[in-house]
Amino acid sequence: ASPPRASWAPPYRRSGPPAAVAFGSFGGGAVTVAAMADAAYATYGKFSGATHEGMRHGPGKYTWSNGFYSYDGEWSAGFMHGQGKLSLADGSSYEGAFAHGEMTGAGLRRFADGGSYSGQFVDGELHGQGTYIGATGEQYEGGYERNRRHGQGTLVTPAGDRYIGSFAAHRRSGEGAVRTAAGDEYAGEWRDNAEHGVGRMAWAGGEVYSGAWREGVPNG
């Protein structure tokens, strides 16, 4: 199953004030200690932290006007940039690296349903190497591409089946091996989550088949 995304859908980056909107007259263009004060906007939200030339810059905390989003961390030229934590009112959060207002780099994402992902992000999406632990007990460690399992990885299902091998577009595709909770073992080719191509199956009862497969069924 894919990590849940619905709770993260609103545009958290663009729901705040424009980066160029000043939080007051701080003068001189330097980061000032005097700027470490609350700056509340009835329309946009509330910010407490450092500024530079009227923009959020340095450490600071910002809470969106709807109260659903809150960010505490580093800023640069008005954007979340550096290390920080973005918290949502539903209990989910992201803690890690930001770049120009987006979750980019290494981080830890906690989902509202209790699942989590620790690894690499690009523009808010799971992308690179990471580990996902689902609330149902599913576990995956390996490559991601745009929120989908892709490349080499290890998947353990809630039922206890363990697959090690290749993924494409979130599905087992390519070369891989699985051992089921029942004791069956297959090693060979896959396509769209099914045994497809050439492979060897050894069932727990002792029967063995080695040869061609088509959509999960022996074909030889």
C-alpha cells in the first residue's frame, strides 16, 4: 500500500504570506534581536523569529491562520529552508531538511494513521532511499521514485511474506525472490506483482516447478 497522502494535500507552502511581505520595519537589513517578537497577521497567520530585510530569515516559528499547520525551524528569504519540523493538527508531521519551501533532503515523516517513513525526499515526495513502516505492519526498505517503490528493495507484508528484489511503479517487477509465511519459495522474474517469465517455485508441501510463468501461473 502507498503511504497515505490525503492529510498532506493542502499547499502548506503557499497558504502563508508572500515571502516578500515584511513583518514590520526592522531597518538596516540585518537580522535583529528585536525582530524576535510575535508578528501576527489576521489574514495569514502568526510568526515569531528572526528576519532579514523584512523577510523570515534564520530560526523562527510560523503558524498558519487556519491553525492546521505549524512550522518551527530555519528560514531563508521567507521560505522554510534548512532543518525544521512541520506539524499538522491531525497528528502527522515532517522533521528534517527543507529547501526553498519544500521537504527536500533527509527527513522523518509521521502519518496520521501511525505509519512512518524515514529517508530521502524531493519536493515533498518520497524519492530516493528510505524505510516505510505502515500502521498495518507492512514494512519496506529500498528505493522510491515519486512516492512509489522503485528499484531494489525489501518488502515484508502484514501476513509475513518477505520479498527481496526489483520494483517498478510500486509493483514487484523484474528479478526477485519471495518466501511466504506458509513456507512457499519463489525466485525468478516478476511483472505487475505476479510471477511472470522464468522462475522456480518450491512449495512448502514439497512440490517444485522450474520453468515459464505467466501472470502468476506456471506456463510450461
